[in-house]
Amino acid sequence: MKNNFDSQFLRTLIWEAINEINPSKEEYPVLFHYTPLENKNKIIMKEKIDLRFTRADCFQDKKEVLHSVELMKKALSSLFNQNKIDKAYFQVMKDYLDIGHDVKEIVGELRSKYVFCFSKNGNSDYLKNNYACANDSKGVKISFDVFQLGEFLHDDEIEGEKDNFPYPEMFEVEYNEEEVMAYLQAFLLKMYQLRDQDDEKRSISKTIIREVISVIGLVYKDGKQFHQEEETRIILDKAILNYKEHSNFYSVYMEQNKKYIHVLMNPIVLQEYDEVTKLKMLF
């Protein structure tokens, strides 16, 4: 993750900041999805691959994003304690992060984000045991061609205003808290240096912080608990539903409960699939 920023304008800092949050280099030829065997035919259909993206605020682990709020507070306090930001600025931003309704607003940003998870590890006993075969049932490991997934990530055949098209993004999950803290401190310090471009209430700064926290909440996980997942995520914005015409490669629709977006892809993205079983522990 980046720990220095070049933006000279507060309003453009947000784009630099988000673009430097662990974007995947797509350098892995294959990514893997571990799931119970009963889901295989829901994903692998006769003429398409159905990837069901989950709304980010519906994750089983509700603490993921709230943890990113705590990291932002910690980074802010560290800069203040090092005399790198003044007390007035520190207090305004700290109060923003401390107030409950503002935190809910931050977490609410996730209602527009949808996520599908892969792993870089194609032979993970951890993922077999905890995801594919969690209920002692059979599981499946589905292998996806990253180059072909790129057709979805970099769709050049959409209809409409391409400049505003919410392109899906692939991120590698970060498990190193020190890396995240270094990134957040550098980001906050740059924002502080550009503070004269904001109003007294720090309205622009608060908007930027909210955006960064929401993305960090999607791409950072506690390394002590989850590093074995070796996870890569594709993140969608629901605004993609506003574009009815895409390339022939894929189509999208949302379930009525609004908790899931389905992306129906050309089956060329599928490389292979293998049934897996739970590793038996020897005592």
C-alpha cells in the first residue's frame, strides 16, 4: 500500500487514495473459489457462469468495516501525538469519527458495494475445511481464468457515458495492520496539508475519510485470524445496474431483496472445478 501522496488538490486526493489501496495486479493466472458442493450448479450453468455478489453490509463478520474506523482513529491520534497535525483539526476529525450517527453513515456507504471472493491458494486445507466443507459436507473448488475475468473488469463495449461507468475493481485483501496504518497516516497527513482548500467544518475532508474507510473496510482483514484465506475480491458498485447494455461477455441483475447482484458471465472464465473433502484431523 502507498505511504506517500502527490495530489495538490483536496478534491483529487480521494481518487489517488482509493487507487492505491491494494489494487490487484491481476498477475495470478488462476483464482479459486471454495464453496459447498450444493452451490456448484448454481454457479456453473450450461451456457453461463453465475457469480453472486454479496452486499458488503451483509457480511457475516459485521466488524470488518468498524475495525477500519478504529484504525483511522488510531492513525489520527498518532499524527497528533507526533505534533504533525494541530489540535483544532484533530478534534474536528476525531469528533466526526466518534459520533455514532456518523459512523453509521460511514458503514452505510457499503450498501452500494457488492463483493465476490476468491483465493490465490489452489490447495488450501483451511478453505476446504472452513468454507467448502464447513458442515462436514462435500465441497468444490472452482478455478477461474484471471485473464478472462479481465474482460469483465475492463469492459470496453458498454453503451452510454463511459467516463462515468462504475468499473468493477479487483483488490487483494491486506492482512498487515502496519501497512494499513502507514497508508492511513500518510493519507491523513496529506489531507491535513491541503486543509486550506476545505471549509471550517471540514466537509470535503469528512467525505474523503468516509470513502477511504469504506474501501479499507472491504480490503483489510485481521491477519491473525484470516491470513490463510489469501483472498482477492472483486468489488461492484450497484450503479452498474444503470447500464443495461454491456458487452456480450456478461449481464447483471439484482435480487428482489437487494442483498445480491448476479453477474452472468461467458463460460470462458471457467477453467475447471474439483470436488474437495474436509481434511480429517489426526489426534
